[in-house]
Amino acid sequence: MNLEERYQQIQLDALEKIRPSKEERELLEIKFAEISSKIETILQKANIHAKIELSGSFSRDTWISGSRDIDIFVILPYESKLSPEDLLKEIKNEIKLNWVKKHAKHPYLYAVTEGIAIEILPSYEFKLGRTIRSAVDRSPMHKQYIEQNLPTGSNDEVRLLKQFMKGTETYGAEIKVHGFSGYLVELLIINNDGKFLNVLKNANQLIDAVIKFQRDLNVDLKKFKDDAFIVIDPTDETRNVASAVKEQTLSNFIAAAKNYLKNPSIEFFFPKQIEITKQRIQNMKDSSLNVCAIIHKEPILADDILWGQLRRFEKGLFKYLAKNYMKPIKVDSIVSNNEIISLIISLKKHTPFLIWHDGPPVDKDTQWDFINKYTRREEVVFGPAIIDNRWKVLLSKKPFYLEDLIKNAIKEKTIALPSHLDLKLKSVEILVKEDLIERFSENKDMLSYLFKLLLGKPSYLITE
């Protein structure tokens, strides 16, 4: 079997798993009809003029089996004085589901019923060139564009790309992932002649790419200078659909695409579950890398707020450890059983015994203060010495172990502690490698995550 035949066989095998069945489709259609009918009644009773529209991947027939999400937009006239909050209050009071009011860039209602996730999103009518009133006003226009421009029969190509990105951990525009949104996936398929394989073959061209769907459009590159690549929204020329994709995620996708094209396997779509054996537990314990975990309670927060705070905390902690010579490799978090576990992997177990301290250049008068300060200090091992035209001393320091350094950072607030996370010494648990493995000895998902983190390589490179 040649490469092209292997590609085709793997795609057929993947589609068997991800293409929704007739029964699944009917289930979602019935639920949408039920909820939208109730919303219509509420609007009539309250004399609210609005249009109800199904949006999202289900409406565009690009959804994956098992992802049972229904996005219902309630579109108010542009001039409406009714606020999204007031509209949601009316709906929440009348439709008796276990609603959670969420708020990322825009408030919306979320509930799960019969295994189906329902989102109700208020918005205002959108027209190009007119100031948008809410962050989701464009979304119904996305549906229209995809329906009109996705080549016939390419719905399954979108599904394949979504599943490939899920399998390689690059799918999802939320802050937790910083990856590719469903809409972006659809646009990439359109831009590659409706073919999944074409997207992979052209993946390396995404670096610094500028993709636009109107040939005569002039793109102000300065506006998007911080973005990894640019895909201009065909419904709004001021927006980059790829703005959420970070450089690291793009690199991960390009590498996965190239590896798949060279050595195709169904495991790029559906990675093997990592089996935690006694040998693998021992391998983790014997690893030459140092591991420390900060464990604290998961607060009730919208995902984007929670992960926004976590990512900022991780970034601050990484910089702090680097500044203290710990040579951190990775700081990452996982949520498991209502706990947040922030994991730190570093090359060093403790801060160094000896640390260079820089003084002023030899042509500065401040050198006298430096010389007087360090000439007779007991902790000075070498110096004050002139090295590269600057005074320096080598100081002997009491080492801080990784866990103690983290405790000190939390206690002294030498790193920014997120306001919504309960990061106080009395409410966090800090564990190092063996204690951490013992703490989660019955949590196979957590141990699999730790094992993969210590390996440091993508799922498709992990072999038995």
C-alpha cells in the first residue's frame, strides 16, 4: 500500500468514528426545535423583537460525533435598548434547566440536558462597517459564509482536520489551548480546495502567512504584528480569525502535519492512552528531572477567566524560577477532581551554593561603594574582582530547594498571585516527585499526564 492509499484508508477509518449518525443528528434537531420554540414563546410574551438562529458547527454540518453542542443565537435589532443580561434573565426564569451564566467576552447561558450542551447567546444584528455591539455579533454571519463557500462534500474534510488537531492537542481557541477554532479550521479547508490533506501539505506555509478571501483587500499588517499568522475574517476585514493561535501551537501543528505525511497513522487522530505500569512509575521516580506540584482548590469560574489567571501565574512562576537559577523547563497545569495541579519541571533541585553578583563598571564612581561593601563580607568567596571591565563578586549562598523556593514566592508574594485563585500557604499543598506520585497513585489520568510531561514529546512519538 503506497502513501496515498494509506492516507485514504486512515481517513476512512477516522470518519467511521467521527461522522455523526442519523440518530445523533435527529436527537440534536429535536432538542433545538424544543428549546427554540420555548424561546420564541418567551420573546412573544415579553414583546421582545428578536430573531432566533442556530449557529455553530452543528448548524454547518461540520461537527464531530460525540460533540453534542447546540449554539442558539437570539439576535436583537441593532438599535435595541434591551441588554444581553436582561434577555438572559427572561430566558433563565422561563426555561427550567440547570443554567450556568457564563461570561468570557460576552454573557451567555450554558446548560447540559440529556447529554447535550446548550448555549444561548444574545447578540445584535451585524453589518460590515458598523461598530459591533457585542463580541459575538459576527458569529451568525460565519455560518452564512461557510454554507456559501465550503465546497460540496468537504464537511467531512473539516471533521478530519478538527479531529487531527484534537489528537495533536492544537484544537481550541480558548486560553487553555491557544489553538485553532472551529471557524478557523473551516476557513483553512476552504483556502486549500476543500481538502484536509492539502492543509497538512501546506502547513509550513502558515508561518507569517497572510490569508485573505478578497483579493483586492489591503491588510494593515501592523495591526496584527503580534499574531503568529493572519487569516482575515471574510465577514469582517478588521479581525484576524487566527489571533488566538500562539506560535508554540502553530509549531506543534506544523510538526504534527509533517510527521503524519511521512509516517501516517490513525494515532494522530486518536492517540493511544498511556498505560501506567509499575515500570513507568519507577521511570518517573528515577527521572533526573526535578518535579514539584502546587495543589489548590478549583474555584467556580468561567474557563477563560480561570485559565487566563492560571497561564499568567505559570508565566510569572517560570520567570521567578529562572531568575533564581533553577533552569525551569516547563510550568503547566491540569484540573482534576476539583483540584488545580500546577506542575513545575526543572533541571535544578536547589539554588546554587555559589552565585556571581555584578557590580558597577570600572569607570563609574559607584564602584567605591561596591568595593567597600564586599571587601570584608564573609559570604564572598572570590573578589571583588574585575571581569570584563566590571567589578564582580562570587557569593556563597544557603541553597533553597525547589519546594522551599516556591513556598517563599507565595509567602512573600514575589510573584503575582491571581486574585481568583486561593494561593496562600495555608490553603495549598506543595509536593515533590515521589510524594506527588504517591498522592495520585489511584488517579491514572493524572499519572499519565505527569508521565507525558516528563517525556516532553508529542503523543504521536510515544511508543510502547
